[in-house]
Amino acid sequence: MMAQAPESNDLQIGGYMISALNLRQPIGTGCMSKVHKAYDNSGTAYAAKHIDCQTLPEDREKELKAYLQMELITHENIVKIHEHIRDEYKDLWLIMDFCDENLDKYFTDFKAECENFETKIDFMYQIADGLAYLHSKKIVHRNLKPSNILINTENCTTGDHLIKLADFTLSKFLDPYGQSSMNTELSPDLYKAPEFYFPAHGGKIPKYKKSVDVYAAGLIFLAMLQPMQHDCLVPQIEGEPPNPREATLTIGQIMYNRHCEYRPPVRLVQESAANLNAANMVRRVIQWATFAEPTYRITAAEMRDYINQIKQNPQINLQQ
């Protein structure tokens, strides 16, 4: 795209321009931010995330300072933050890689392609590879879900789409013990691990580890191998919901309420005979990732390596 002369209602942020139309129609919205499509002087597209810092609680402002350290992270499966800019109102703008789809939307818009088992396995490997790299840098994502996994389909002619983990607004750097405190309240969603629902004991804030991301990735993999629910990825376990009182609860809440230390029985869509063994091996990886007890779960690096083994040899028999 050729760079265009800015119009009167366009917004200039540093060396990037956001058109009046893109300002009115953000490509993404969150609880404290909006994302707009922007262009540099050469016409290259970027995602510009606007965070209104004036309305942030003090503790969230401090966490954003850690977020800005993500500029130092470079991996092909993680959205790159190219720079951050403070505007005249002291609001924060993050200039990031632009991707035109997220995983939910991709599975809706490209249903035929997403029925391909090899495509799903490749997506899983990329997700696990990005997550393993993030964890190697002592960072826990905390909000991993299909809408925060991006795909760039523009100018891609090979069909090999690049997956990128995104939205690190709630991410945290872990302490020397590999833990972090849950001092930021997170609303329940389908991909939250059971330990997010642990109550505080004796006034102490509960701790969590990188395993919360592994649990979320396991449920995302599960949803990718199941039929779509209302045009979005929704993980399901066998017999869910087990009773009316649990009908509105997430899988993580159900597992916590029952004090489950087992791995959830996962239900997959029926695969062809050629992919049956590989699908069963992915089922094992999902179960190893989604134990209710965090210490029983595999790591992101182990998840990546298991998926890669399945990718390279669909007839492999994985053993933990």
C-alpha cells in the first residue's frame, strides 16, 4: 500500500498515521484499550494499541511498565512490540505487528482449511513454541485464549500462516521461584486454570506459575479438534455440564469446585483413519496439559516437543 497524505481527522502518532475511519472502527477492543490499524510513511501496516493511562488503577500502571519490557522479546510466534509512544495526553500507544485474523475468526472464516488435521497440528506447534519461548524468559501470559492468538493471512500464498501470541496487557514476569501473585483480579473465562479460583488463605494472595498458560493452551488445542460452537472455539469435556448448578461454570471452575486432581476426559471430533493415531496422541498431550493439579502438568517446552513428534511421525506412541 502506498502512503497517503493525512486528512484533517487522521491521527498522527509518532511516525505512524491512523485514518479517521480506522479511529472510528478499531480492529480490537479490551477492558482498558483499543487497537487501530496504522501505517508508517512507507505504507507498512501496524497495529497501534491505545491504552488510556489516566483511567488505570495504580497497580495496573505499574504492571504496564513490565509490559513495555516485551519490546525486548523477539520470536516469530510472538507479536513484536516495535516501540511505545506517549501522546500529548500521556496515554500509551504500542506499535505492534499487524495481523488480520485471530484464531476464533480464522476457524470461522476458513472452515474448510481448518478441517485439515495437518493445519491444526501446525498451529498447535506454533502456539506451543511461542509459549515455550515466553516461559523461557520468565514471563507468564495469564490471558491465553483464541482471541489473543493472531494469524496474518495477508500476502500469504503458501497457506503456511504464521501464528503469533498477542495481548500481554495482563502478563507478568515471574519471581526467582517461578511464581507470581494473583494481585490483579481476572474475570472468569473458558480458558482460566482451576488455580485462578483458589481463595486467599490467611490473608496471603495465592501464587500461580507458568502452568496456567499450559492449561489454557491445552483447552485451546481441545477446542481446535472439536466441532465449532456458535462460530467460535469452545472446549468441551465429556459429560459437561454434569448438573444444572454447574451449567454456567467454566471447566476450570468445575474442576476446582470438585477438588479434581484428575485430567479431564476430552472428547474429540472423529478423525479419518489416517489421522486417528495422531489425534489420540494429541488427546494425551491435552490431558497431560490440563490436570487440575498444576504440578502434574507438562511444561510448554514438553508440549511443543510432543506436538512436534506427532507432526513428524503421526504413528508415534507417546509416553509421559
